[in-house]
Amino acid sequence: MRDLSKFYIDGQWVDPIGTGRAEVINPATEAVSGSIALGSEADVDRAVAAARRAFATWGESSREERLELLLSVQAEYARRSEELADAVTEEMGAPRAFAGQLHVGLGSWHLQAAIELLRGFAFEEQRGATLLRREPIGVCGLITPWNWPINQVAVKVFPVLATGCTAILKPAQLSPYSAQILAEILDAAGTPAGVFNLVQGKGSVIGTALSRHADVDMISFTGSEEVGVQIQRDAAETVKRVGLELGGKSAWVILDDASLSRNVGEATATMMSNSGQTCSAGSRLLVPAARLEEALAASRGAAEAVVTGNPAGNVAMGPVVSKAQFNVIQSYIEKGVAEGATLVAGGPGRPEDLEAGYFVRPTVFLGTNDMAIAREEIFGPVQTIIPYTDIDDAVAIANDSNFGLSGYVSGEDAEVAAGIARRLRTGSVRINGGFDIAAPFGGYKRSGNGREWGEYGFLEYLEIKAVIGAPSAA
Ligand code: NDP
């Protein structure tokens, strides 16, 4: 049983002022795995005051000091990586091997990327008569979700440290354990008091207090569209910067020259990883109409091959995060059937061999782009196949969405794939599984604003100052 009863504020593990507690449920067993203290507005005030005090010095720190801290964090992170993976599996149900390789792996890759970037990042640059300075924005409220609990914290906290900002992290109540270990890592690494603070609790209390706080300069949020809108409202009065990474309904376009068994299979298997709880997931699979039967067979085969079960074991897919999430996904599967979509694989209910846990059957529909299952973010292992007639049709379907987070194109002809990528109204497009830890990540349209990862992730936390007429450094 884990008992998280303290917050990390001003370099100390302190007793909360708020008196509430919440249980944490293991989604694979439905049993209580521990509990956390729930903070109050007064806890936020205390953490913000500490972050503000720390900013006075950390905001003036040198590149070398910040590099030294990140390198020290890197050593601690490596030392605690097995514990981090255990925590992720326990709190949100990711298979243990996957949690180690990808959940913990992504955190370490972002950390390495931040270190490399910081070594050469131009905080000052002369442009004609103007000295352009990139200065830390100040005190940042970081509000994160449970779906990639380490990654979502890493893409905020490491740039915060690298750019000289200070922060208060409010992780999701559903995934408090990995956040607690990350705070312990930052503490052990020697993070100066107040530079990083952790307050656990309800989004409606802690998140709202941070968003409205007059002494918080910026909110960086990842999560649902609904909460993103609320945060913008709450932040408006104090005119703070708000970075939003929201939902997606990304299209994965399979070209007609592609090997369908390989590419459709990969697209469906990728959809099911992390139990489909990935904002950039390719939840709409666009296949050439002339090869529909072949595509359906490939997708069905891939979905039925996904071994689902106890995440401690050798499985490809664990449960979804919570009973509420399970119920939402089930209602979408039922809606898909009611709307007249054809079930290609999976369907309602739990896999037959599993008696407890929030397990969902890997589900694929054949549908149309006007159905709710093609328009709304389900955030579960549910993919909708949509046939297209030609490339213009594929692009039109892909762009016919309120979201614009990611896109995928798979096929033999790289020129055709790149041509489609240019036409997609999304923040990123991955061609044939391409991946780059330094590439900017974020969305068009209702998928949010701002960019995380790499250089653009640093710029999120920097103000630009023009000093005109200063003597040139060169
Ligand atoms: P939320 O957007 O509700 O939660 C994300 C974070 O925001 C959590 O830390 C949450 O706290 C906090 N929060 C909740 N309300 C507020 C508020 N009023 N002000 C500030 N912060 C707040 O996501 P859910 O967990 O409810 O997931 C619902 C849906 O959101 C999913 O089904 C999926 O569609 C989408 N989603 C998208 C993600 C993405 O990566 N783009 C990630 C997660 C979800 P608390 O822990 O108290 O809930």
C-alpha cells in the first residue's frame, strides 16, 4: 500500500494544509493500491510563494548551473527507473515491459534532449540593432494527465529547469505515484529549494487555484478539451500564457501501394498500445476503398493478436485507467454499433477470460467519418476504418475533424506520402513510423496551442525581450 501524505514545497516534504484524502485504484485488479493527500488552495499559495522566491535566483542562474542540475537529475532518474516503471504499471495499468521501455524511456529521452539543447541554446542573439534575449517567463503551473504520466511531466519539467523557470506540478489524481518519485528524483538531484514544487489533489481545486493565481505567469496543461477551455477562462483575468495540449482524432492514411498486412497491421497494433490512451493515436484508419476487404482482414488479424491481460505479465495491452474511462469507452462502442458501423474486431464488454479489471476488447469498426466514433476522442483501444477513393478524398477526410494533433502516412512512395503530409492540418505527421524526440509536438484547431518537445518546448517557457541600441556582443 502506498501512502502519499506529503507535498514537496520549497525543498521540503511538508504536511498538507488541505485535509482530504483520495484512494488510488489499481486498474488491473480494481483493488485499492494506496492513497494520496488532497491539497487545498492554501497549499497552492504556499507552493507559488516558494516558486516566486526561488525564481529571483534561479531565473538568473547560468547555463552551466542548469546543465549541472539536469545531469544530476539524469543520474538519479537512471537509478530510480525500475521503480518508475513499477509505479506506472500500478497506477495506470501499462504492461510492465512497455512501461519500462516507453514510459520511462520517453522521460529519459526528453531529459537527454533537453541537456543537449541547453548546451548550445541561443538565449541571446544580435539581429541588426537589436539584441534579442530569451528570458524565463517565471512561475509556471504544470497540470498533467494520467495517460503518459512520466512523459507529460518530463516535457514540461525539464524545459522549465533548463530555461530558468520555476514550477508547481499538479499531476492527475489517477497517476500520483510516478509524479511522487519524480519529485524525489529532483530533490535528490539537488534542485534548489522552491524551483520545483509538487502539490497533489483535485484538478477542480489545485488546477483552478493555479490557473487563477495572480503570481503564476504561465499554465502548461495536457488533458481534455473541456478542462483546457476552463483553464483558459480561469487564466484570462490575469492574462497569463496558457499552453494547451488537448485531444486528437488523428488519421492514419494507408497508401494504395502499401503492404496492407504490414502497414494496416502496424496501424491497428499501434492504436491498441497503451490501451489506446494516447492523444496522438491514429484512431481513424484511412484505407484505399479498392483494397477494403484486404485491409479489414489485416486489421482484424492485428486486433485479435493483441494479448490483453495482467500488465505484470507478458501482454501487449493492460486495462484502461479507471472505471469511468471503461464506461466511456463502452458507451462509444455501443454508440458505434447503434450508428450502424460494422464491427471488424472486438466489441462491447470485457475480454471473456478476464474477470476483474478495467479491460476493454481491442475493437475495430468499419465506419464513416460522420459517426461519433470517428469524430470524438474515445481514448481507448477503438479504431475506425474509413475507406477513401483517391488521395484528395483521403486528405479531405483526414482534415474533416475538429482536432488537428497528428497524422500518419504509410506507403512505398515517399514523395506521395510527403505530399499528403504537407496538406494535413495537424501539428505533426509521421511517415512510415518516423519518430524524432526533438520534433515539435502540439496541435492545430481544438487540439490546443503551443508546442512541446525539443527547441519549441524551450520556447514555450521563454519571453522575448528586444534590447534596441545595445552595444553588439560580437
Ligand atoms: P482531464 O482533462 O479532466 O484531466 C487532466 C488534468 O487536469 C488532471 O490533472 C486533472 O485533475 C486536471 N483538471 C481537472 N479539472 C481541472 C480544472 N477545472 N482546472 C485545472 N485542472 C483540472 O482529463 P480526464 O482525466 O478526465 O480524461 C478525460 C478525457 O480527456 C479522456 O477521455 C481523453 O479524451 C482526454 N484526455 C486527453 C489527454 C491528452 O493527452 N490530450 C490526456 C488525458 C485525457 P484530476 O486528477 O483531479 O482529474
